[in-house]
Amino acid sequence: MRLSSLALLLGASALGAAQAIGAEKDDDPAKENTYFNGQRVPPVLDLTADTFAKEVKQSKYLVVKYFSPYCPHCIDFAPTYQTLYEYYYTSKPPTSAEDKSFEKYYDIRFAQLNCIAYGDMCSKHEVRSYPQTSVYKDGEVVDVVTGGKNITVISNLIEGVLEKDHPGTRPRDLVLPTPGATSLPDAPEVPQKKSDTTADKAEKPAKDAKAADSKKDGKKADEKDTAPSPYLRVPFEVPEPKKVKPTRTPNKDGTSVALTAESFQQLVTMSQDPWFIKFYAPWCHHCQAMAPNWQQLAKEMQGRLNIGEVNCDAESRLCKDVHVRGYPTIEFFKGGERVEYDGLRGLGDFVKYAEKALDIADGVPDVTAESFKAMEEKEDVIFVYFYDHAATSEDMLALERFPLSLIGRAKLVKTKDPAMYDRFKITTWPRLIVSREGRPTYYTPLTPRDMRDTHQVLNWMKSVWLPIVSEMTASNAREIMDGKIVVLGILNREDQESFNGAKHEMKEAANEWMDKQIQLFQLERQELRDAKQLRIEEAEDRNDQRALRAAKSIRINMDRSDRKEVAFAWVDGVFWQRWIRTTYGIDVKDGERVIINDEDNRRYWDQTITGNSIVPSRTSILETIGKVTASPPKIKPKLTISSFEKIFFDIRMTFSEHPYLSFGCLAGFAVAAASWFRGRLRRTRGSSFRVEENLPIKELKDGLLGNTANGKTD
């Protein structure tokens, strides 16, 4: 019995050895062998939950790629990892170990683990994003690289651990292949052996072409992405949301569709079709006046944009659900998202808004450096969202909520082009900026959670979505003027040469002023940092731990809320002639002028420090604005209202800005008045009492003693 068992064991061993030898000599493509520099390379070791613990201890070093077959970043990273494995597998060991292979000399192997099939194993090893490359030494993790990094980054990871174990054996500069290559750059390509089948030969050019495309698309991004992102996220799903095509031809008949609660839900909220809808009441005079323009808009948008209307008298519940607070209310819908139209109600205004609304129907477009440059020639304000391989579906879904609010204001695009990273100096992702005429302004919060905060991001967008020098119209006048000191150019659009020159001068002044403010801000922040460092050094010199902790806890928080923003705008002096003459006493016929307006305090400046009029010139504007923004202003302002009105205005502003202080002052005056009145009343009552008291005494005396004037008594 023992002999038969021994024979069986020896037979199995012999069969296994024969199969191993056959595998080394067999170049059958069915076993997925690849070739690099003319040498056969076996497939990468596939780990499972059962084999992981064993394989990780079979060699001193084990390089493991954690991936998901559905992750697009993992698919892009696959040629990089495969080529790197082939490169090291076919590399030669140091000359002192010619009898050993590279893997045996350094005792290193390469493997991969499918995190979809073995999710528990990936969770156990704290895999937080795909793909992830980990290096194990004696079963313990020694280094990790997250994301689809380039071949140089992964090679540096491996070279670092090998050099520590075998100092001086690794070259300083490695000549690495490009992902998908079958040989080193200085070695000739070696064709496949004759045993390759015809099908494999047909597949190889396609594979090489795909690898070449992957190399073109990913090489620059990999070169830039040399460090793992500090915010680890799991890009499990494809981050780009699918674009839903319209289910029907929009506005087929060119009419405004009367919607009910049922049809509204079916056609508007349950679909991704864009709709421009007015909510009205038949008795509303404004709605009646707007009706012809709305019907004409439907004709203009035939076949392009759905136009609808809701009678709030008949559909009161629907209008209540939409939060209609006045008539008419006009809103643009796309699926579950909506935005209220707050512009003018002329036909041209409706058409202009509808044209811009159509641009957002396909979502946030992806741009390259070239397409973005072409877009800058047409758009004054463009928001740019930068993302990388770690972008998640949640990031993209949050991004898709913003375009509706930007209709008629600005464009929103996204990019992962390395050339765009370099232009705007982006080193962390995701990142959001606004480019106003080529000048970037950065959104300061950096964490993915902050970037998905729709309310917070939209508030920032509203603060920067005006151009550097914007045109003031009836729809944006309050947005431009309120809460700011506005450098307002009164220009004549009819004189194109003078008009273009004046706008150019105002833009130059605006850019120079903004640069100056940034420099002052940085200087002030550096002064605060220096002051903090001096306190730290002083505490260290005195060895005062308590003072040291207090100094280190100082936060450099520069609150600029008390400083009014300076904005730049221009207005058509001919169209706004009457308002400009009555408010500022200026006539555009006398020439183009600039006024600096402080709407909150109903005051303005129209002269420089020398008493000359401010003209649309960079020098004239810059020499005046600094003196106007000083506290107190160095130039005396003029009022846009009368002196009598200014008194009541100041009182009202004081009550609105300082309600508690105003209430306290009123209460103090009331108490003082009551005290004075009470004292006056007491004095009056006291005098009357003494007179009344004397009279009875006198009468009493006269009655007792008698009247001695005539010597007679009654």
C-alpha cells in the first residue's frame, strides 16, 4: 500500500515536471504568453483569496496590482503594468549572477488581484482606489502607489526597494519602454514566432494601435501625475454620466404647450428634455402683456426647445409645488433641475436666453487646450473644472447641477488635459477656477467634499461670474452696483473707435488694480506670518511652553469682509442718458467720462485729486481709485440724493446695519426723556402744594387774629 502511494506520488511529480518543462518550451498563444526583446514572458500571476497568503510568502518581494475590470483607469493602466512586468522579467541581473534570472537574483515577482471578484481581500488590504500598486516584503506592505501612474513612477517604486536590499546593483538611469512596446527603445522589434496563429497576427496590430493610442493620450498626463493625490477616492463606476438623448422632437409645432399636473410630470420632470415654462394667471395684466412675446418665442424655438405654460388658477397645486410667488414666473427645467429666469421680458431677451440654455442640454463639455483657446475668443467668463483619474461619479453628478444656474452668465467646462494643468498650474484635483478674459481666479476649498457642496460652490460662482469690465444693463444693475465701489465708464457705443479704446483702457486699469490688491493681500498675510514666527521664536528662547503653544495656535485668518470690493463696469451713455443726467449731472455729449459710485452710501466721485474730470484712461482711473477707497476718502464725494434725503437715508441705514445699537440708543433716549418728564412733573406738583398750603394758613391767621387793616372784624 505504501509502495503504491509512493509510486503514485512520484508519477504525479514527474507529470508536473514534464508539464513545467513543456510549458517553458511551448510558445502556444492560447496560454497568453507574450514576448519582450525576443524573450517569452509568462502571464502575470493572478492571485485569489485562497492563494494570496501563500504567494506573498513565496518570494521576498511581491508587486501586486489591485484593479477592477470595469474601471476605465485600470484599463488605461493595464498596458503600463504589463510592459513594466515584461521589462523586469527579461532584464539581466548583475554580471556576478549570470547563472540566475532577474527574478531569482532579486527574489521578486509580479502579480495582480481582481477586486471585483475578491472584494473582501481588497478591503482587508485597505485598497481605497483603483488601480493601486503595492510592494510586499516578506508578506508586509512596504510601499504603495495609488492611481494609474506612469511607468517611471512604478519603476521608481520598485527600484527603491531593490536598491535597499542590494546596494549598488541598480543603474542610476533606466531606459524604460513605453506602455505597449515589445522591446526597449534601442532594441529592434522581434516578430512573433511561427507558432502564432493567424488570428493572433490579426489581433497584434490592433493591440499595438490601441497601446499607441493609450500612449499618446496618457503619456503627458502620467508625466504630470507623479504623486498620489492626498484625497483617496474609489473611482468604481465610470465617472462620466451618460448623456440622455431627447426622447422626442422638441417643440414640433412651434407652440407653447399648456401643461397640467399630469402632463408636467410626464413631459418635464420624468424626462431629460429641456423646457422653458411660464406660470401665469389669466387676470394678471403683466401676463397678458407678455403673452404675444411668449407665443412668438415658441415659434422661434420650433424644433429646438420646448416651450410651455401653466395656468395657476387651474393648476394651483402644481404652482404651489413649484413655489410660484408671483405672476408671471418663468423657469427653465431640465429633468429634476430648474432655474428661475430673472431677465427682461422682451422677445429678444427670451430668445437670447433660450439660445444659451440650449448649450447646456448636452451637459458639461470636455475641452482640450486648443478648444479652450478657441472658446476664450467667444466667451468672457468660463468656469473650468479640472479632474484626474480619481474622479468619481459623485463628482461628475455634482458638476452637472451647475450649468442651469450659469445660463446667460458664463460657460462651464471640464478638462483633464495636461496642457491645461500646466497653463493654470494645477497640481491637485479636483480643482475649480474661473477664467475671465484669460485671467484665472481659483476656488479656494480643495477637498472633494467641498467641491460637491452645490450651495457653497454656486455662491462663489455668483461672486465671480461677471466679466472683469461688464456692461451694466437693467437686469444686472443691482448685482453690479450693490455692495461694491464701482468704477463706471459712461461710454458712447456709436463711436466704435473711441468706444473700443475706452474699454481697453478700463480693462488695463482693472487688471492692474487687481494685481495690486493681490500683492497687498500677500504682503499683509506674510507680515502676519512673520509676527507669528517671532512669537514662536521668543517663546522658544525663553523655554516658555505655554507661550509656545499659544503662539503655534495662532491662525492666520485674513477677513476681508470689511473691505468693499472694487468692480469695473461700463454703461451705454446714449441709452441711459436720462438716468445719467438726473443722477450724476453728466451728459455723454460732453465726452466719455468715468464716475466712481458707492451705491450703498448714495455717493459718487467724478473728479480726480486735481479737480479734473475722470476720463476712461488707465492713469486717470488708477490715480483716483486709491484715494477714493482710502478711509476716510481723500476726495470729497458728491451725493446722488438731496441733503435732506441723505439725513433720513443715513438714519435708515444705521438702523438696518446696527439694529441692536440703534435699539439701545432709542431705549436710552426714552429713559432719559421719561426721567426728565418725571422730574419736571414733581417740581410742578411741589410748587402747587406750597401755595395751597400757605393759603389756608393765611386764611386761618386772618380768621383767628382778624384783619387789622381797618381795625374791624367780622
